Amino acid sequence: MIDAPYDPDGESTYECLECGELVSATVNPGRCPDCQVTYRNRSMPIE
């Protein structure tokens, strides 16, 4: 298994776990405007 590259100053993809909306941003965008669920950084494992 290979780890994904991580650049703390770069853009990351965030995902709403309720509706699946994806957002690219340099910081966590907060909550999904449709579901009000907090976005999760897709590069971080769920475990």
C-alpha cells in the first residue's frame, strides 16, 4: 500500500458523508449547505 502525498499548504478534497458532495479547498469548508453535515477530508482514513 502506498500513502497519498500530503501537502499541508495545498488544496485538499473534502466530502459530505451524507450526500457525497465534493469540495476542493485549502482549509476545511465547514458544513455542507444542503445537509449541514461537516465535510471530511478525503485524504484522511476513516478508520
